[in-house]
Amino acid sequence: MNQESNGGFSVARVTRAWYVACGSRELRGEPVARKILGIPLVLFRGPDGKPSALLDRCAHRNAPLSLGRSAGGRLECAYHGWQYNAAGVCVKVPGLVGEAEKTTREVPRFPAREQDGFVWVYAMPDENPAVEPYRLPKPDRGYTEVRRTVEVESTLHAALENALDMPHTAFLHKGLFRGAGRTHRIRARVTRSAAQVEAEYIGEPRPEGLAGRIVSPSGGVVTHSDRFILPSIAQVEYRLGSENHFLITTVCTPVEDFRTRLHASILFRTRFPGWLVRLILEPVALRIFRQDAGMLKRQSDAVRRFGGEHYTSTEVDVLGLQIWQLLKRAEADELTPSEEWKREIELDV
Amino acid sequence: MNQESNGGFSVARVTRAWYVACGSRELRGEPVARKILGIPLVLFRGPDGKPSALLDRCAHRNAPLSLGRSAGGRLECAYHGWQYNAAGVCVKVPGLVGEAEKTTREVPRFPAREQDGFVWVYAMPDENPAVEPYRLPKPDRGYTEVRRTVEVESTLHAALENALDMPHTAFLHKGLFRGAGRTHRIRARVTRSAAQVEAEYIGEPRPEGLAGRIVSPSGGVVTHSDRFILPSIAQVEYRLGSENHFLITTVCTPVEDFRTRLHASILFRTRFPGWLVRLILEPVALRIFRQDAGMLKRQSDAVRRFGGEHYTSTEVDVLGLQIWQLLKRAEADELTPSEEWKREIELDV
Amino acid sequence: MNQESNGGFSVARVTRAWYVACGSRELRGEPVARKILGIPLVLFRGPDGKPSALLDRCAHRNAPLSLGRSAGGRLECAYHGWQYNAAGVCVKVPGLVGEAEKTTREVPRFPAREQDGFVWVYAMPDENPAVEPYRLPKPDRGYTEVRRTVEVESTLHAALENALDMPHTAFLHKGLFRGAGRTHRIRARVTRSAAQVEAEYIGEPRPEGLAGRIVSPSGGVVTHSDRFILPSIAQVEYRLGSENHFLITTVCTPVEDFRTRLHASILFRTRFPGWLVRLILEPVALRIFRQDAGMLKRQSDAVRRFGGEHYTSTEVDVLGLQIWQLLKRAEADELTPSEEWKREIELDV
């Protein structure tokens, strides 16, 4: 690992990309403040109800526009009442005799879109995006979907690596997820294309620990894949036997260099009713998340205290380096469709 | 606006000037710690009861002298008992065989003066001030005076502009001060001389909202002036009819770059008894102040987060730029008596 | 005083030295996190029970190793379960097919030693120390020993100077230690050798104040010495008459530039039973410590706020400059055995 190993921080800022700013239902009548890649944004709905995202700073005296109010689909600053339309153009300066509209009174606008229950924002202002937001998987018949939003104090890369890293589960989540039982040698097939990388695990036994026993009491053949999709999606898929299917999609938002917001969609189908699985798994999932969030914070504290990362990796770190390379290419806007790349490794679980 | 618009902070540090350090009654037997322009000061009273201001740092081991005590008009350090007189000369080093007085043991002294109920300090050490502290207006017969000291988290300039800015009152103080009623076109006559700038509003209707209805239930002709006086005085004057007169003088102290202390003297005469007006207006004034302080803090947060101001102004920003230019000239010590300068603008209120 | 007077901070970082990391009894089954000279360390006991100190950062993903657990004398990281032996060599990477040991997976090891009830760490990693940890005085028959550990927010130098400074006791600890009684002129004989400096006070009256009255109600001849021993030991010795003997040894650990941990051993013999003296003196000592810690913190705040120290010294500052010079020489590793150096001064106490 290059950038990670020599003292810098593995922070990649992919700006030509869509990120979840908030849930659709969080943006109602009043403006909402959010941050993406360290940029303060104000979200509001225009006269047609469509979401709009502006830099959260009034052109006049730099008051946060998110302190203001929505005035008939225009955003009104709380300090002097300047009004902006959905495009960030100032359309009213109270008291001023004469025209309000003027280029110097405009506020940078970020493309915004509503899709799959989220308000998405493109992190590059005043630009026409060439891509579309990621489409979340939809629940088929017989599936239950649970959505959760949480925040961790870590870089986007550390959060993604953690979400798609199998080896840590046996230690950080000991007893909950994977246990300390017998070791099996399995294989992982890693496939990388231009915009994603996937690890497919072959020969994996049923996960041990409480979580495994609940979802598949009778054991069975396991199909398990971990997937990273640019710019910020982590996807974990489990099939146990023919009945059980879990698809956990985490859409990450890089709030600041060391703060990442995770929007998780958990789709599942088991032989038990959805409400029952949810009832049992939710506290387990919450505990797993808290352990991950705690460790990510301590890891962030450590790398900041030491002034940079000093990482070393092994074959068992199946996806970390691949994710990093994809992020750095996307940051540099070098997303030329590359040839598919494959490799197989062995590991003991 | 130049300095304000291109990413810097509108911080002017006028050091050859008198500022209010504290109220006369705050400085009694024991030393008091205050900060002006970021400089930590210790105030104490000499043997004659006159106030004295020294740098708040013992020459010996740099302990804050304000932790010490007054010993017969001398300031004694709490750590090793070194004693300083009103001129900052060390007159006693406990334990030392030999003379205490020595140039290296002196502490910088700032000129101090007691006037109009305040202790004033000149922000340049060991210098003989060529000017005198500002003289506050005195209450004539029939007038009531109220004094209040508050602190805001903003630059001196932002606090002054806020104090003398009419347009924001209709928005930030909606309902309290100016309302959302009919619009009147009025004129403002701006007059600038070497050390002050004033805006006189002509044709202004009686202020609407609660405050207006209280002070002048019957309406009447309004005379309204907003005045900035170097180095840090904001003055708002209202006459409504022949009976009602309000003169609000705010003497500001730049505590730090983003912290300003406001010492307000409110003089007024109405047809109602003073105590009654005070009873009714005090909660309103307090609420107005809290809204201003809240907005100034959010504005400061924003400009610091963005690494500088990115302002744009219109004709309606009547005094902001003038105040800034006077402050910058005073900072550079270029207070040559300039010719008087006048201009008239129109605005809708 | 040179380095101290021109705006820098009197911070000397003597790395080729042993410091107390923790008490023996603080290091049991589980790993312990400590900091020395700003370096985060993890302490744990190897299979033989001997203490070991590693840099508190897993070579893999930089998680603090102190979050982990001791696994049969090996330190196991809490994140992915990497295991390290007492030498900092990685001996297990869970999941990895193949050899775990590899130079890039090692963690810097700091020499560690257990002695006199403390775990000592040498502040230079992967080096063979040429010196041994300081040996604390042992209580002879009839002596009582009390141990206490406290922390102050100050540089090592400021803490040492404070611990060995007599003049401040009459002011900061007024009434508790020395009083405001009659002044006596005494002499101090200062002797400096390669690794220590000592001040012996001649003609000193019995300390006044509460502390003095307790330990020696009948007065008597006083022998008093203050001693600094490299790298970080302050020793105060009192004999009052033939019966009373106090030896206070404070072994300091520079935790960070402005944080110092003091490990005090108080040995004493009086004509009263040890438990009684302890009962009476403990609250007094605690109050003295709190006053010192409070002042050191305020002093640190002041020098940091002013961006450096601006000290001036007199003859009465008997040891401060000597301690500083010894520390700076040790930091530069110039500890050549110098000729003994003596001088006598007079002071009024």
C-alpha cells in the first residue's frame, strides 16, 4: 500500500460524484444544513417541491443560509432577508431600490436529485453531472427492508475497508459474528473492473457466533460476496442455503476528512417472518456497529496523533488496497474503463 | 468592499486608542483580569485609588499577576510575592538581598483612566496618549439612563456594522422591531469626517412592531441617525415627535479578534415614566440583543470555517464600508483630518 | 537565563533515560496505555511476567494496541487479532496462510524494567541502554514511607523548579508552609556535578506555619537540602534536631511537553508514630500540591498564550537555571563528567 504506508492519510476526495445528503423525509418545509467533503450545504425545496442544494453561505454577509426559511420556494436569509431561487440566484434584496439579480450576489449551486428515498447531491458546484446517482437494490416479494443512518469518525476509506473486511469480525465482534472455533481454509476470488471491486468467498462455512446461529440454524452452503462500488458504496451479500438471503448496501457520504455518514439498506429474506428476524438482529447489528464505530474512532485518533498512517498489509486484507486505488483514480478523474482484473487468494477463517 | 471581500477577515487593530476595560465598580480591592485586542491585562488600584493597568504576566516566572493580591496599592504576585507599583516597576523581590528595582524586572504598563463610570485603558503600552477617552453623553433632566454590558463572538467591525445597520432589523428582529408592513421609500444622508461617519434617515415612518408601538403609540415625525465614532463607538439616536428621545451609545471593546464587549448606555425621555418604559423595553431589548449575538456568532463561525469573508455589498449597506475605512486608517495611524464627505442614497423600508 | 528568556519554552526532551511508566501494581493481566515524552506506549507482561513496552500502534491498521488483550504473554490487537511478543515481533496474523513474522510487521520496542515498585521505560526504542533506572532510597528501620502519584500541567522543567524552589512556599503556600514572620538571612551552598545539582541551606530557622509546627514543635537546628538528579528526580531533605528526618523523592515523568507526572516517595522518621504524622500531614501535603498544580497550570497557560516564556531570574532562584542547563546537556547527550562546581549565595527567608 503506497499512499497509506508512508505517513499521509488515506483521504481521497472524489468530487465528481453523487452522495446522499439526507433522507427524503428529512427535507420538508424548512431548509436543512448538511456537509459533504467538508463543504457546508443548505438544502431546500423549490416551488415544484424538487430539492435544491446551495453553498450554505449568504453572498451578502456570509450568514449560514440554513438559518433562514423557505419563502414560497425561495430561500430567505435570516439576517437581511436576501432571497435566492433554486439556481442560487439572488432574486430579492430588501430595501434595495433597483434590480436584485447580479452575478456577484449568486451563491454556488450543487446539482441535487431525489431518488430511492434519499436527496442526492453532486459534490461539484455549477457543473452538469455526466453520471447518475447509484440506484439502490429494490426489495423483491418476500423481502424485508430496514434502513439505518449512522455516523463514524473516520475517513471514507477506513469506513469502507471496515465494512468489507471479513478478518476483523472474529476479533472485534468476537462471539457476536464469527467465533473462535475451528479454522477452515477457504479461497477468495477478487474481481476488479473500472468502477467496482468484488471479493467472492468460496468454501466458507456458516458464520459462527450468535448472528450465524440465528439466521441459519441448520447450516448449509454459504455464498458470500463483499463489493465496493464507486464512489462510496459497500455491499455485503450472503446466501445460506436456498432460503436465506441478505443484501446489505451501505451508501457512504464523506462528511469531512475524518467523518463519514453511513446510509445502510438491509434487504433480507429468511424462512422466519421479517419482523421476527428484525427484532432479533437489530440489537446484534447495533452492537456490531458500535464496536466498529468505536474502533474506527480510535484508529482515527491514533493516525492523527502520529501525524499520518503507517500501515502494513497482508494477503488477508482482501479489498482495502483495491478500494484505495479506485478512489484515487476517481479523485484524479481517471476513470477510463480498464480491463477486468482477477486474482485468487487463500485464507484461513 | 475591498479588504472584506477577498478572503481575509475584517479585523482592524487600532492600538493608539482608549477602550473600556471594565466598569468602575468592578474594580475594587482585588486585581481584575481583562483582555483588550488579545492582550491580557491586570487592573488594580494604586495607593491613591487610581486605576492602573499592567501586562498580566509577572516578569519573573510569567504567572498571571491577576491571581495575586493588592498589597497597600502594590500588586503582589501569587507565586513568589514579587511586588509591582502602579508604573509596573518591581519594588520587592522576597528573599533577595539587595535592590529589587531593575529594568528587566519591569512589567509593561498601559495608560489607565477612570471616567464616566468606566475604567479606560489605552491599548499601547508605555506611551503617552495624545487623545482622551470618549466622553459619554450625560442624562439631562427628565432623562433615564440604563447601562448594560454584554459580549458577542464577532469582530469589532461586524459588531459595529450590526449595531448601526437598519435593514436587518426587519428580518432578524421580525415582529419585535420593524415589521413586514407597507414599504416606504426614504433617503439616507451619509456624512463622513475624519473620525466619524453618520447616516441620517429622512422620511422614515414610525418603526412598526412591538418596540415602535410602545415608544410612540400615536406615530409622528421621526428623526433617526446612526453614528460611528472612532475608535469603537456606535450611536443610534431616535426622536419621535417632540416628546420622545432615545440615544443609545455603545462603547465597544475589541477583546480578541472574534470577541467584542459592548458597553451600552441607553438614555431616553418619553411621556411615560422612565421606570415603566424600562420595565417594558428591557425584555424586548434583551431579545433583540440575543438575536444579534446569535447571528454574529453564526456569521463568525461561517467566515472562520470558510477561511475568510466573502462579502458583497449594496447601497443599502449604508455604513459598513465607511466604518471599515475609518478603522483601517486609524489602525495605520493615518488620522489626518480629511475634508467632510457627503452622499445621499435612497432605500425602501 | 538564556533559553528561558527569549520566547521559547523550556522544554528539554531527554530520550536516553529511564522514566517511570506506571506503578508495578497498575500493570497486571491487561495491557496499560501510557505516554512518555509524547510517545504513546502500551505496557504488558510477557510469559515470564516481566514488563514489556511497545509503541502503542498496531503495524497493520494503527489501532492502539492498548485496546487489545494479553494472550498467554503475547499482546493481541483488538481489531484483527495480530499478536506481538515481548520484543515487538508479530508472531500471528489471523487468517494468513504462511509465515506471520516479517520486519515490516514489527512494532518498536522500548526497554522496560521493574524496580522499586515501578515499571520503568527507556525512552529510546530498539536501543540497549547504557544506564540503569534511578534507585529510590529505601526506608531504614523506624522510617515510614508514603507513595503518591499526581499529574501537573506543566513542562518537566517548571515542575522540577517548583518542587525544589524555596522562595515560593512563603507566598503560594502562605500559612501552610512558611509564614510571614521575621526574616532571617541565611546562606545556600550550591554544588553541581555531572549529573546533579544540590542546594544546601545553612542557618535556616525551623519552618514556620502549620507544617513546621507539627513536625518539630520544639524547634531545633535545621539541615535542609534541595537536590536535582538527572534525568528527572527532585529530592528535598530535612533534618530537624536529631529525631526528625524527612526525605521526599519525586521521580518525574515527562508525559508531554506540558504534562508531567510526579511519583513521590515520602520517607520520614519523627518522634511521633508514623501513622499519626501521616494522618496529620497528608491533608496539608495534598493542599500544598493542589496549590502548586494550580499555579503551574496557570503559568503554562500564560506562557502558551504569550507564545513563549519571558522569564527573568535573581540570585534567589537558586536551582532553576542549573536544572535547565543539566537537562539541555543531557538532551544533547553531552554528559561528560564535568568538574565539580560550587558557589554560595545569601538570601532572606
